[in-house]
Amino acid sequence: MSTIYDVARLAGVSPKTVSRVLNGDGPVGERTREVVEAAMRELGYVRSNAARMMRAQKSGIVGLITGAISTKNQPSTQQGLPDLYIVQGIQRALDASGMTLMIADTGGRQDRVPKLIDTFLSHRVEGLIYVAEYHQPVDLPPVPEDTPLVLANCYDDRGTPAVLPDDRRLQADLVRRLIGAGHRRIAMLALRPDMAAGRLRPLGYRDALAEAGIAFDPALLAHVDFDQPETGPQLLWDTIDRLLRLDAPPTVLCCGNDQMALMVYGILRSMGRRVPDEIGVAGFDNYRAIAETLYPPLTTVELPYNAMGVRAGERLLQLISGEGRDDHRPVLVAGPVHWRGSVNELRTATVVSLMTQREESK
């Protein structure tokens, strides 16, 4: 069990300074207080024997930190309030366990996270879940070893248990379906490469091409920072224009997400191109407010936020029970392809054309 001297040594301060932070009976600078509190969290220090006894008792509470309540939706990364859907999945997983979910919102400020963690620890939560608004790396303050933490839609360098979308497989599944429909010239308009999705999805795209024996053409892959108000739409227009002017242009455009696909529909319309008769469009997310209301409806792949939430809740319950604590592999979650009217079945169209030609020749 850690002592006040262990905390002082880790924080690089005197035991008296640690005592002042604990008891609030002397002046301590804010920066020093933060360092001491961080050291206490890292060591799992509890303030007294009475506090240790309280920590040993079961509270039946799980703490969840998110920005879902207050953070404004960002088009390129958050389709359909994903963090809120993840929270709903977590609640569903915890319902049967009898646990109570206590939710704290960051207000869009990462500097609030350490204090929210401290607040939850003071309420003797049995575990913590942190939910990010999109697939990304995070750097959270350490928590005591006896308080399991699960990351949802994010990951860190410590190997903290995480539940993530299987972006690579999801993109591969979509491209496999396009190839199965007879498409060979498939372009990909990827998200920014500094995003996890912007790196992983192109790998899935190339996986599917390789499996089908289709050579990867670098000219058909472009990363587009499409949601910048001043430059994004023009960059997207220029990229599509370049693709359509290739000697062998694509028959379908795979978009980084459904929001991008919505913009692509408009750009193609402005160019006088018909979807899907002249070129197909596929999205990513299955953001139904877009995918089901576009005309023609959008072919896309499900980004399974609800399922991720369920898996995160299940993973935390497992850790609370003492199981799987040595397993640091992330849980990867995939979803189905939704085939709609924005992409033609070229293989079927070819067969119908051949049959028609044969009938006419009789």
C-alpha cells in the first residue's frame, strides 16, 4: 500500500507539501497540487484506513466520461453523434448487471478530465469508461490499479483496454462488395492521414484489391481534408475532376464518410454526372439521416457505435470481476455493408446486356 512518502517521492515534493494537499491546511500552488494529485492517482494512494475500507466496499457505480452531451457535432469525424450512441450501448450492457452508470461531460475541455476522474474515485466507482467522439489516441491520467478503465473509440500507449471500430476490415468489406458487383476501377477519397481512420481504411481498401488480384493504382487514392469551410469543397471538387479525367476513370467513388458522400453527390450533379448511371458513390458510417434520404439512397458500411458501447460495457464488467486483466488486446468491432441505389451492379448489367443482344440476334 502506498504511503505519503511514496507520493512525495514520485511528485518530487516534500511529505509536508503532500500533507497540505491532502488536508487543505496550507498554501500550495495549483501546479504543485496537480502534480501531487497525479502522483496519488498513479500510486492508487488512499488517504486513510477509513478511506481504504470505503474503497474496498462495492458501490455499484460505474463512471463514464464523455463529451457527448455538450460537444458540438463535427461533420468529418462525428456522424450521428457517435459518442452518444456509444453511451447508449454501454447503458444497455450495464442494465442487466445492476450497475448504476454515472455520466460526467467534459464540456469539450480535456483539462477537466483529471478532476472528473478524481470525482468519480471519491464516489468509489467500481470502474471507469472514457468515450471519445472519433477513433483517436488519448493520453489520460493514470488511475489506481484497483479501478479498471476501458477506452471506447480511442486508445493509448499504455495498453489500456480499448474497444475500437475495425476500420480496416470495414473498408475492406465494402470494397469486396463493390468488386463483387463487377467494379474494378474503384477510387477512394480518404479522410486525413493524421486520423486513425484516414490511415486504416486505405489499408482495408488495398487488402480487398489484393485479394481480388486487382493492382493498386496510386492515382485512385486521395486524402481529402474536405470539411474545411474555405478550402475543403474546392479540394474535393478538384480531386473528383482529376479522377474523372484519368484515361481509365473510376466507376465508383468510395468516400471517407457519409458527410463527404453528400458533398460528392452535389459536386457530381454540378458536373452533369448522374449517380449511379455514370458513376457510383459509396459512403462510410451508415449515418441514416444522410444515407436513407439521399436520392438515390447511399451504399455505405455500418460504423457500429452501439455495438462498440455494448462491448465496452461488457469489457468493463469483465475487468471488475477480475477476468481478462492481463489481456491488453483491443476489441475490434465491425458492422454490415448496406447496399443501396447509389452503386450499379455492373456484373448484372453486363449479363442483361449480353442476353438482350442474343435475343435481338435471333
